[in-house]
Amino acid sequence: MSGLRDRIISTFEELWAEDHTDPAPELKDDTVLLETGIDSMGFAVFVTMLDDELGFDPFAMDSEAVYPVSFGEFVAFYEKHAPA
């Protein structure tokens, strides 16, 4: 598991804990993002938290609109834009 993946999962778990008492769902590569229990506003907050945590926002950096469907696609998108 990459360090970036770990940080994304940790941030997701932090966001989850703000509104839930139960443990966050396990995030696997094939986990569908819309089935995690986080709504679109929650994902906007999640991306903002990741920007603060990681220091970059790949959605603002990419010239095309990207809509990752699975957690694996989401992580790959972040890995593609991560500073070297």
C-alpha cells in the first residue's frame, strides 16, 4: 500500500468519524465511491481535506473533468498528479 493511499484512507476515516459512530467502510480498489455512504457534498469536503493534507488538488490541476467511479481510480488520479 502506498503512502499516498494510506493518507487518503486516513483522511476518509477522519471525515467519516465526523458524522458517524460506526467504523468507516473498508476502501478497496473496486469500492464504488457512491456506495461508501458519503454524499457529493461529503466528497467535496473530502477533496478539500486532501488538498490541505497533501498540498495539491488534482481536480484543479487536470485540464479535463474527471469523475473517478471506484476508490482505485480515485487513488490512481491522485498518484498521477502527485508532486515528484
